[in-house]
Amino acid sequence: MSGLVIAIDGVVGAGKTTTARMVAGRLGYRHLDTGAMYRAVTVAATRRGIAAGHTASLASMLAALTIDLEPDGRVLLNGEDVSDAIRRPEVTRAVGAYSDAPVVRKALVAQQQRMGAAGGIVAEGRDMAAVVFPCAELKISMVADLDERVERRYRELQQKGMVITPEQVRVDIETRDREDAARDYGVAGEGPEVTEIDTTDMTLEGQVDHIVALARQHGA
């Protein structure tokens, strides 16, 4: 092992992706944005008109799909930069269905576990601690108040030039919250070793500092 496996889970809009990327940079680790991988699959499938329930078509597509997570945060789908496309609201609404497809989960979880096998990685996504890296040395769950999460996501989408109302952002987040709460990952829970961090009143720098400090305590 060349470093810790740090697994960061949490609700939509709690700041997982940006925080995880900055923590990885501070520690000299690799950042694994698993949500981006599921979003990339969603983009690929919807472009091809493949529904989430079409298992055979999804399997064929996945066999020919390459998803590269670049150190600078870009996401490449078969060499195409889809970093902005995967964050569009319509992808956010559709990603849950594709994430639940067993053929998609099996393929991506296996790839993620291979990527983290050597350690030195900050992996973030909805089932990191419970399923993908249950033996991670440091497990974090990030939460925040709904109003704060709506404001953060709305600002993010505005900065990307997307036209959407705060009300629609709220509806989208509430829908994802319900879907995630009902989702069965096949485990009883993440366990008492998970450290919850409420980011509602924390700055981004504060979030990063806190997690880096925890990682240092675990030997990073």
C-alpha cells in the first residue's frame, strides 16, 4: 500500500467532489470521483437511446466504453471531455436509474476497486464506505442542510451557464435524496467507524483542513 484509502460518502450538494479533489491534492493522492463515472455512463447511454432496463444493450456499450478521470478534474468519455455534460440537470435526474442497473454497478465497482487497490486514493460517491471500499482506513460521511445544498448546487450550475431555477434545483435534490435513502446497497450500514461531517457552516478550506487532519491521524 502506498497510502490510505479514504472513502467519502454523503448527500447531494454536501461538497463531496470539490473537497475530495482538494484533499487528494493536499495529500498527493489520486482523486476517484465515482459519481462522475456513473454520470458518464448515463450520458453515453442516453445518447445511444439505451434505457436503464436494457441490460444486454448496456453490457455491450460498457464493453466498449472508456472513462478516464484526469488529475485536473476533467472526465473523458471515449476521449471526449464530458466534464460539463455530466453535470447537466437532465443527467442528474437520470443517473439514479442507470446507477441502479446491476450490469452498470458490477462493471464500475470492479473498476473502482482496481483503481484503489494500491491505496493513496480519495474515493467519493454514494456507496464508497459501505460497498466499494468497506476496508478503507478512513471513512467520511458529508452532510449539510437542504437550503445550503440547494444554494451551492444552484451557484455551481449558474457558473456553468446552465439555465435553471432554484426551485427546480430543490426538487432535483429532494428527489435524489429520496432515491438514495431507498437504495439497497446490500449492506446493513456503514458502521460506527464512519465520521460524519456537517458542512453547512463550514468553508471549503475548513472541510479540506478537517479531513486532511483526520487522514494525518490515520497515518497519511
